[in-house]
Amino acid sequence: MTQRELEVLTVEECYALLKTAAVGRLVYQDVLGPVAVPVNFALAGRDVVFRVEGGAKRAAMEQPILAFEVDLVDSHQHAGWSVLLRGKGRELPVEEVPQLLRDLHGQFPRPWATGVHNVWLQLTPTVVTGRLLGAEHSVLVF
């Protein structure tokens, strides 16, 4: 039997992996406790930006700390990676959106759900961590 070594990623490696993804999970507290909801996102420098209609994700921006998780799992190869960002969220004022769109160079998040997603939210991370399932090692099983 083989298992993979768990490698800790640098911040730069985390951002390189984030650039390959389009969907992550916003993690916040609602009335029932912790919740993780998928959102399409883009990177604006080191910040995560995404668009919503409003609702719970918009309200979550008022919480003192949020998390954002992105991963890739290959269950057939027993491989994958995970990046976790923790930080402060905010709703972008409408007057900041035109500059954001220019900075994103056409790589803005495109929501999959129907509706008008004209509220832009931003998470500015203070902590960035990541892990990768690396090299395989043989393990004896008794």
C-alpha cells in the first residue's frame, strides 16, 4: 500500500494554485453555525473577489473574520491540494468596481447561478496556508 507525504505550501505556491481555479468556498457563520458555500472567484492581487445578488454572503462580510477555501482532489490518484485564506471581508463600493474590472483584465468571476450578481465582495487575507499531497511512500500494513 502507498500513501502520500503531506507537504506544506509557501504563500507563493498557494497563490500559484489559486490562479488555476475558478470556484472556492466562502466560509462564515450563519444562524445554524459554520457554513461553506461555493462561489466563482477571481484574484485581484492577493485579494479574492466574487459577485453575489445579496443575501447571506453579503451579510457575512460584516463578520470579524472569514475563510475562503479552494482545493483540487483526484480520488483516483489519491492526490490533491488545498489552500485556505483567512481574513476580513467587505462589500466593494460601486465607485471602486470600474477600477477593479480594469485590474482584472477580463478575468472577472462569472457566476453560474441565474440572477443579477451586481454586488462585489472582497476578502483580504491575513493568513494564507496550503497543503499538497506529495510523493508516494510504501507503507506496510499488518
